[in-house]
Amino acid sequence: MGLVGGGPGSFIGRIHRIAAELDGEAELVCGAFSSDPQRSREAGEAYHIDPARAYASYAQMFEAEKALPADKRMDFVAVVTPNHLHFEPARLALENGFHAVVDKPLCFSLDEARALQTAVDRSRRILAVTYTYSGYPLVKEARALVAAGRIGAVRKIYVEYPQGWLATNLEGSGQKQASWRTDPAKSGAGGAIGDIGTHAAHLAEYVSGLRITHIDAMLNTFIPDRRLDDDSSMLLRFDSGASGVLMATQVAVGEENNLAIRVYGEKGSITWKQVEPNTLVLGSLDAPTQVLRAGWGYLGAAATRNTRTPSGHPEGYLEAFANIYAAFYRAVRDHAAGKKIDPREYDFPGIADGVRGMAFINTVIRSAQSQQKWTEFA
């Protein structure tokens, strides 16, 4: 594993490193951790890698790593920079023969995302996008139950992602995470909808197996002088005729990361909440409500494959991240054996999911700015 970003003060870089190495299948061996060469060296020391492989730039890293023997060079790179710095290192990695993992949202803009999809197709390399919450075992169980018809045809989907950490002008204090996420030059056109709304939209489609076709959205910016949205509410239409509601806000005082989804069908319902990730509630028309728990033998193959510990031993965010990496590794190994890779067969979010996330941001903004009720997802 190589890393672009993840230098001093990075939150998500360390999360990626832990998740990537959790199962002992990969090792961080190099990185361009900062645009400042000195800070990149300092990060390399903190990560305990060979000082010669803490590079001054990602371009230098790709050239140097490509020149190493195949059994020594990095196999893939994880891009964990702010959004405006996703596209170029990911594109250059692919063009130099390296696979890539990119934190969400995929890019700064939809145009960049589509250009990156072209780069993936041309390079024939694999790109994963860390829509983390699809990695939870009981999210996979929920998806399997819906696909098997356990709750009947889906009628209604509610998905919500409330946070409260931006309920004040935190960026005004110089706090690093708040500063770049509220800066349109670094975050892109979306604030809360890009940061967490894309997670909610991906989760709704992943669990239901449906695709959003139309959106009726309202965006708000509650904090004075903030330049991007910090709150959103929207109605959704799905390709099956099901309806939905999505809420993503970062000004809900008292909330942490209370992501939750409810899917209602003709015969039953499912409810999952990230604050209790090892629990899935299954409702029924004609039977008692069931509470399913991670680690039990009654769960399906996908949930079981993505669970590491016996029941009653909590698994959470880091393990969900690691599940995406583990699926990505299976694909990389099969790619090396000459197999054509479709990320859907390996159950990790790929380039198509990343492009769709960027299209979601664009559609929500167009809808919020429009006077017409529904905006087509495109």
C-alpha cells in the first residue's frame, strides 16, 4: 500500500491505514503524505516506513515505485486528500499501472469523476471508493434480505445522516477538518450533501437494490458566512416506483454520526442504525418483530464472510472499512491472475458508484435551485 495524503493532523489517512492492514493482507510501505516534503518525511517517521519511501510528491512516488522490482514496489495507492486533490493522483496512479482506493466523494466535480472513469477503463486497473457503511455485516444482511424478497416489493425508504459538529462556525477557528470541508475551492459544490449525503444515498441504493431516478431537494446554510450547505432534506423516487426521504445535516446539535436506514416493503421492513451496527430489526405483517444480531449462524453468506468475531463482540467502523479493503484485495489478486474484474461481483463500491455519488451532488444542487418539484437524476 502507498498513501497520498494522510499527513500530520489527518483523520481519515490513519483510518485507511488501520483498515488496510487489519487482516494482515497489506502493509503500508510508502507515501506522499503532504505537499510539504518535510511534513511528508515527518509522517513517514510516524508511520514507521523506510525514510527513502516518504516522497516529496505523488508524481515522484509513482516514478520511483514503478522502477522497483515487482515484489518490492507498492501494489496500490489510497488517496485520502481533500476532495480537490483526488483526481490527479488517482489518474496518475492508474496510468502508471497501480490500482487505487479513493475516499469519497470520488472527485471535486462530476466532470473529473467521468474523466477518472475513462482512466480506469483505459488502464484496466481497479479503483475502489470507500462508501464505508456498505461494509457493515448487517447492512449486507439487510441487502440480502431485500434481494431475497423477505420484505416484499419495496415501497418506502427513509435514510438519515444527522451530525452536529458543524453547528457553530468551527471553520472560523481554523480547525482543519472544518476548514476544508466548508471551502468550495477544496470540497467542491457540496457541503453536507457531499460529505455525508453521498453516504446516505449510496446506502439507500445499496440496501434496496434500487436506483434513485428523481430528487426534490431543499438545501440550507444555517451558519452565517458559511459558503456551502450544512443541511439538506429531499424526497426521492426510485426506479421501481418506490418513494423515499433523505436527510443529511451537520448542524443537528447533540448528534454524532447517527446514520440510519428504514426500508418498508409489502410484507415487512428492516431497520439498521450505525450507533448499533450489530443489530438489524426485521418487521413482519404476520409475525413478531425479529432482532437479528451479528455473528450468529442464521445470517447469510455475505454477512458471515464480513464478520470476524463471535456474537457479542462488537465490530464497527474500522472493520467495515476493512471489509471494503478485503473485497478490493480479492479483486486485485484475481486481476493479477488475468480475470476481468466487475466490482459488483466482489461487493465493494467501484468507479461507477463514485461517479454516481458525484451525479447525486449535482442533481441535489440543481433540484434545490429549481422551482420545479422533481429533478431527474443525471
